[in-house]
Amino acid sequence: MAGLRVCSLLVTGANRGIGLGLVQHFLRLPNPPQWVFAGCRDPKGQRAQELQNLASKHPNLVIIPLEVADPTSIKAAAASIEGHLGGSGLNLLINNAGIAKMNLLENETLKDMTEIYTTNTAGPLLMGQAFLPLLKKAAQGSPGSELSCSKAAIVNMSSIGGSIASAFGWDLIQATSYRCSKAALNMLTKCQSLAYKEHGVFCVALHPGWVQTDMGSSAGHTPPVTVDDSVKGMLKVLSSLSEKDTGTFLDWEGNVVPW
């Protein structure tokens, strides 16, 4: 993890699961970031209690109210973070917030699919647009021309469930709306990598593994990967990536996941 050195980052969906794990790991680094921004829908709510406890001990952790399905909330979060950064850029945007409903295909509805797609796919699109000026600023302020996660990057938390070639776990969990939203997120990642390369911004889609979180366990099975192992693995992968890896789809161990 020594290779991943960022001055500032934002994690969405940071109040529990993988998002909270990422925040905890960044705060524990030997040289922690100057700013760790943790986005969540209800910063003062009961579900953000662990995040509140962390913020009381770490002055570099700032909890930001953020609903990624709401463009107004995204704009307000970008303005708030820009104020904290005071002229500096944002090195790392981790689009981790996501929702799932474990529906069978015959039970999928327009309402469910629209809700899931809005959060899981449109959310990261809007986040990328809103935070591009701060990411560009970070890229301009970083030495060297090579793209990397330490310079300026968007990390989209995807899933092997969105791999069309793999169709992983269909017999256990259908969750068609979720799968479609992640397949679309993978395409968004590729599009962002092409559009933002000229601005010095690296983009990657990551599959965190099947992780022991509320979402991961919601189908009634115990996932094999702990949050701690997933986060450690992903940070190791992010630290090892270089310009050739922008626009790719990788898992928490660094393996290429088929589209």
C-alpha cells in the first residue's frame, strides 16, 4: 500500500460495509490523507454512528451529506468539499454507494429497476461530472504525466454480477436490475476513461469480491470475503495500477474480470 499516496479522497456510501472499511483503512495508513471525505445520506443518523465515532477521533475525516441519486445533493457536496480543500484538488473519488434488490426476474418492476439504475449507474455519472474540476486540479498539481490512482482517479465499485461473460452466481441470486446497473456502470467506466484521460484522470471499475456486508448477505448466504480482506486487497491493487490499466475491470485481487 506504500504506493498509494493521496492527499485527499471522497468515498460515497461510507457509513457501513465496504465504504466504512475503506475510510477506516485510509485513516490507518502510516501517512494518512490530509482529507478523507465520507459521503453518506444521513450523517447524523443511527446508521452513521461508527462514522461519527471515527470523525470525533480523526480531524482529517469530514462527513459529507450526500445522496448520489440527487443532483442537488451532489452539487452541494462538491461545493462543500471544494471549500475544505481551499484551492487544492481531489485525488481520489471512490463511487461506492450502491443498492440492490434480490428479485427474481419475473418480479422485477420499472420502479425497482429505475431506482437501482439511478443510484448505481447515474449516480457515478453525475459524481464524475460534478467532481471533474477538482480531479483535474489534482492532476495538474501532481508531478509526472503518467495516470495513476495517487494522482487523480475515479474508482467505480462494480460487481462480477455485472459481467455478461461470467453471469456469476445466477443460480444463487438473480437480482437482474442490480446486474444490469453494474454492466452499465462498467460501460460508464470505459467512457469516463476515454473522456477524462486528456484531463489526467485515471478510471477503473473494481469488483470487491462477494463480501460479508448487509448487501452481500441479503440473499441468505454467507459470503466468503471479509470487508477487511476486500479493502486491503483493493487498496493494494489500486497502488499497483498504471496508465495502461485505465478503463479496465478488475477484482480485489488484481485479476481482470471479463466484461
